[in-house]
Amino acid sequence: MQQSLLSLFLILSGIIILVFILVYLSSIQSQPQQGMKNPLQKRFWFITIMVVVLGMFFFITIPKSPYYLYANEQPARIVHTVSSQFVFLMSNQDIDPAQPMGENIELNTNELVEFRVTSLDVTHGFGIYNDKYELVAQTQAMPGYVNKLRWKFSEPGKYYILCLEYCGSGHQVMKSFFNVK
Amino acid sequence: MFKRTFSTLLIILLISNYNSIANNLYDKQDWREEEGIYTRIYDAKIKLISGEQTSIHQLAAKKPLIVALVFTRCAGVCNPLLLQLKENIQIILRKNQYKFSVLVLSFDPLDSLKDMQNLAYRFNLLNEPNWELAVVDSISSMTKSVNFFPVWDMRKKQYDHDALLVGVNTQGYITKKLIGLRSADEISLLISDINNVYRPSYRLPTPANMFTCFNYDPKTGKNTPGWGLAFIALPALLTVGILAFLRLRGKYHS
Amino acid sequence: METKKLNKITALWIVAILVLFILSIILGIIMRLNQGELIKIQPPTFYADMTTHGVTMIGIWFVAGMAAVNYFMERYVKTSYTANMFAMVMTVIGVVMLWLSTLVGNFHAGWTFLYPLPFKIMWSTWATPLFLWSIGVFGIGWFVWTISLMAAMLKKYSMSQVLAWQHFGKKDPEVSTPPFVLISMISLIGVLTCLIAAVILLILLFAEYYSGGTFKNDALLIKNLTYFFGHTIANEMLYLGLAVIYELFPEVSGRPKLKTTWYVALAWNLTLFFVLAAFFHHLYMDFVQPEGLQIIGQLASYLASLPSSGVTVFSIIVVVFRNKINWSLTNSLFFIGIVGWVVGGVGAVIDATISNNFILHNTLWVPAHFHTYNAMGNVLFSLGFFHWFSKYATNHSLPDKYSFVKLAILIIGGVGFLLAFYIAGADSVPRRYSTYPKGLESAKTLAAVGGVFAIVYLTGILSFFVNISKRCLNVLFQRS
């Protein structure tokens, strides 16, 4: 997914750079002041195309937002997740903030898991990476709030949690994992 | 080099963890409402005051449940809990379309069905369609499954216990809990929750913040603006004010 | 005499900005090299470095835009030199306080200083208030400057004129608002709004700090305010640069001045609103934020791209397309800067899509796109102005030497540096990591490559710095 976004970006950037190079060359090679014919009309078409393309993107992507993921299903598993500087604690049970304790988490493929993510101190990020270290899903861990992230893991294997919000000098060592069988 | 980095990190880890734990104790966040969420409530056999025998899961299968735990000799929180619940539910029923029933269970082994009938009579619940009162046969398994641990106070001859409401969906899962006497809004939130309405987030019952952005309105499922939101709108409003002032001043000087 | 005074102030701004820019680039290179494990610094040092880099860069490119706008504003209305100088003094004091708090006090909560991180003290205890006050000092200086520029404009133009409303539905209204005045005003309104947001943010943070914790803030509210301020100021500084381009691009190209038309007026008036609502896209992954605001965030971010591309970029293309213009270093920098701005915008729109943000948020994709329209956009806009100013104010009319080489170095360095960011972002590498954990294999190599290209970019900047600052110092020490 990320790679296709990169390709999209590179293609669009390539087109943009090409257009500007052509515009530049047209200036260098032009006879004095030929100018653009009917620029207002071209401008109108350009904006219309932009509106249509962006509008399409908007209506296609909005329903794919994480807030609507599996909203009509009943989760099979709840994983309580508490983050604090600089550890993630995950548990099948609720976590007591006075004595936070985590446990090893094993999930099954294709079962709907709901991660209930919060923080004990500062804002952290809860980023789920697969064993190839590709980011598959994320939410923020904000103190005072619980974010519910629903996800189905289609591939078995080891998954890593990395912190995706800067949380202090141990931010880069904040890491945890769980298994999907 | 690696060793030094590692030891520095370890020190940072220790210090910062110490800090965060100290801060947490200071904050005294009450997360008991998070306990046992999405575990199943114990499927105890219950006897309703109508005389009907059923079980908690069977009853929940018909309509999702709000389970209230009381005992009839209670001189403490049970009465206000039931009174307020009844009042709030009357308010909610005018607006809320979700299905639910309230199941009032006794956790006192000494309570008989007769006692519960009297309780229903006292609170005028006999003809309320959404209310069921019952006694339960395996009290300890049931209370344990909802993390409810009343303590017998020898001096007062009373149970010392929380005012607990447990939301149970039609599959028998506990989806939300409320501890303490709560507002109609929060009861309504509980009702939408046991009807499996997914909301991506909720606030924890932390010490009240003066300026929060949103208060969740369970009746509509939407957030209503809180005081905090005013702060987000304030910059724009102030800017308009300053611009108007500058223009008036400019006009005056020219 | 009067112009000389403004020239001196502007020259001083330029030298100060370039010196701070070079120092901040070096901080940036240190970060990339450390991530690439070519050098080794301790994590707290890395993050203090990161905090310094972030706040300084935003600060200097904001004041660069302001200084340029102030300079050209003088063509239309009388501006206050006192306010301009006051802003400079406050900026210098603010930078000193900031660098003390981070480099000496080791404060390292990031330029976002996301609540409650500044209060989880992992540095000298005095560094937190010093850092917050440094932001306050910047805020006061810039607030006064913004107000004074607005007041100057509103003395001459009415509210509707300054926003070019008389251009709606009329082809040639009696009073024509110059595009420069319109865009400056729109940007300054945005600036003022986000500075007020910063004031509210600081008041809330100080309330908690000085009450010893009896007053508690709400993390969600503070995050909203942080990005209201942070996102908006970063966005508005680009628009300040565009105001300068509207003014200067046709002038140095030997083309007639751009005029305000109904669509230019409409585009910029709409931009004001889109920009103020776009900051919500920083909170997409905070599911606690109501969905309505998340959708507004995506909508506003998409819509903001329409007036920018359809009106501003298109206007520049119309000026250049099949027109023989006087190409110089100044308008080349502007032209390349526009490309950088648009390309960065594409990266931004991709990331401002909620479903993409789900897998790109806080990866290196984020620094990738904002470095594109800063390092290859806004910086070039300002460099173009600096270069033009340094020649104009010293009556220097000789043609530029080695322009092609200078630009080539800047582009090669910039593109390489940015590509390393984009590829790492697509490889899910998290941002703001002092070193990378095992498993993120490409991250280290890309960081090292990015660092090396950043050194090339720095070389390009230095080549500009030498000539520009030499001439600016001449302006500064001219006898008046």
C-alpha cells in the first residue's frame, strides 16, 4: 500500500516537473510575447478537472477511514493496551493503572481484535508493524482517553508495536510485540 | 560506546518510569470501569419476581441488560441508585430508540423473592415494562464475573459496596460499566453501548478537566461542544475583533 | 533616508536568518548522520538538537516571509520601522532563550512540545519554563509586527478593499487592490489567528505549570491548539512568500504587474478559511476527535490545494508560457520554488487523506513532504528575494555568475535529501527516532544517504550565503 502511494507520488511529481520544464523551454524558445491563448478558459478546465479528481478521491477514501473499520461487527477479542514512557503493556484483562502489568498476547488470524489504547503519562503512538516491518495500522495513545482500534490480521506471524508519537528520550526504544497464529 | 548508550538509556528508563508512576499515583485515575470489559457475565440461574425461572444469558438474549446489584436491607447507596436510575430511564425513554431492560439482582443470600417483590412495590416498579427484579442462585460466581466485591461491615450490619451498573449485550458480554451515581447522559451511553453501537473512542473517568473539547451525547451519538471548543474558536473571533478595531482606528486617523 | 533605514533592517534580517539557517541545517545533518550511524550522539542530545532545529527553522522562515512582505509593503503604505525592529529584537532574544533551553538545558520535547511532555521533566528543571517563555517572546514580537502591518494597510484600505471584495462581479472597480496587498492581508489574518491560538495555548500551559499541577489541562484540547498554531504558522509563512512572488516575479521578468481579478480575489479569500480548518489533519489518528472534524480536516486540506494550484501556480505559468522573459537567478529560484511547493503539496494531499494517514502518519513521509515545500519551496522563495534585495539595495547590476552551478547543487542536494525521506516513509520508518531498531533495515542507509545529500544542499546554500551576506553587510554599514 505504502509503495503504491510512493509510486503515485513519484508519477504525479514527474508529470509536474515535466510540465514546468516544458513551460520553461517554451519561454526560452519563444518569439517575443506569444503568450498563452485563452488562459481563463484553460484555467477553468484545469480547476474543473482538479475538483472532479479530488472529489472522487474524497468520496472513495472517506469510507475507508479507520473510524468505520468493522464498525458493525462484534469483536472476538479485546486487547487492553497501556503505554507509558517507554513501554507498551498489553493484556487480555483490564490493566490497573496503579500497578500496570502486561502479558503475552496471542491472536488468531481473521478474528476481529479491538485494541483499547490509552496512555498513563504523555501522548504515545501505537503503530502495529508486521514481521517485515511494514506499518499495517495505528492509533494514538492519549492520556485520559481510550482509542479503539479494530483490526483483523490475515497473515500469521510476529507483529511489533512501535511508538509513533514522540514521547521523550526513550521514544526509539519503545517496542513490544504479539503473535498471530 | 554501545555500553554507554545502553546504560544511559537504562538510567533514563528508570528515572522516567519512576516519574510517570509517581505522577499516576498523584492523578489517582479510577479505571475500575475498565475491569472485565468484553468478558462474559456468569450465566447464573435467576428467579424473577413473577416467578419465572430463567438465566442471565437467556434474559439478555431477548433484550440487552443493565444489571444493577443491590440488597434489600441496604441503608446506603442502593436506594438512591435505583431511584435515580428509574428517573433517568424515564427521561431516556422519551428519546432513545434502543432496546434494553434493567435487571435488578440481589447479591445478599438472605434476600428472598418476597423481599424483591417488596422492593419492586416500594419503588413502584411492578408495572414497569423495562424492569425485572430477581434473586440469583450462585451469587459469588455472578459477582466475581463482574468484579463486584461487597464487604460486610460488622459495625453497621451492612454491606459496603459500589453503586455498580453493568451493561450486558445480547451475547452476554459485558460491554460497559458505570460506577457511582451517574447522569442520564451516561446511562444513555451505556444503553447504546449494550446495543453494540461502535464508537471509536471514549473519555476515561479521570479527574474532571475544566476545558474539554467535547462531551459525548449518547442520545444522538454525537459530540456536543464543551468549553474547550470555545478556545479553538476563540482565535478566529478575536482576530475579527482586532481587525474591526484596527479599521475603525485607521479610519479615524485618516 | 527612510528607505535606507528599512533597507538596513531588512539586510540585518537577511544576515541573521541565513546564519541561523546554516546552523540549523547543520543540526539537521547531524540528526540524519546519527540515524545513519555515521556519527554517534546520545538520544537526549539528538532530541534537543531536533527541538532546536524545528523551532528555529519555523521561526526564521516565518520572519523571512514577514521581512520581505514588510519591505514591499512600503511601496503601498507606510510601515512602522519600530515594530519591525521590535520584532527583530524579540526574535533574537527568543532564539537565545530557545537555544539555551535546548542546547544547555537539554530541553527536548520537540517543536510541538505536545502536552504533557514538557511537564515530564527529563532535563534541567529551568529549561521547561525557559522554552515556553521563548515561544512567548517570539509570539509577542510577531504579534506586534503583524498588528502594525495590518494597521498600516487598514489606514489606507477599507476592510472590503483590502480583501478585494469589490472585485467580485466587477471587471474594473474604482479602487483596485494590488494582489500583494490582498495576499499579505489574507496571510496576516491567518498569522494573527494562529498567534492568538499560541497565546491561549501558552496561558493554559503556564496555568498548569505555575499552579503546581492543581490546574490540569485536557490533552485533546492542547493538541488541537498546538496544531492550530503550529500547522497554521507553517502554512502562512508559505503564503507570505507567495505574496512576494506575485510582486516580484513579473517585475524581474520584465512582464506587466499581475492584477487582481475576481478569481484571484475569490481564491485567496477562500484560502483563508481552508487553511484555518486544515490543521485538523494532524489529529486523524486521535480517534477521540469527532468524525465531523476529521472529515472537515480532509475536505479543507483538499480544497486548500485548489486556489493554490488553479490560481497562483497557473498565474505564474501564464506569465512564463511562450513569453520571452528575463531569466535571472531571482526568478529561477522562484520558478523552481514553485515546483517544490507543488510537489510537496502532492505529498501533503496524499498524507492528508485519512485512510492513507492510517499508514503514513508519523512516518518519515511527514518530514518528507514538509521539507519539500520548505527546503525546495519556501527557502527558494526567500533566497530569491534575498538575492534580489542584496543586488537592488547595493545597485549591483552585474550579471550573476555560476547561477547554473549554484542551482544545480541546490537541486541535486535537495532532491536526494528529500527522496531518502520519501522512500523511508514508504518503508514505514517512524519519524523522530534518534537511532533505528533492528528490522528497519533500509532506514539507516537512507538516513546516511539523506545526510550526505543534505551536505550537498548545504554547500549550495553556502554559495548563496557568501554573496548575499557580503552585499547585505554593505547595506548595513552604509553611511546614511
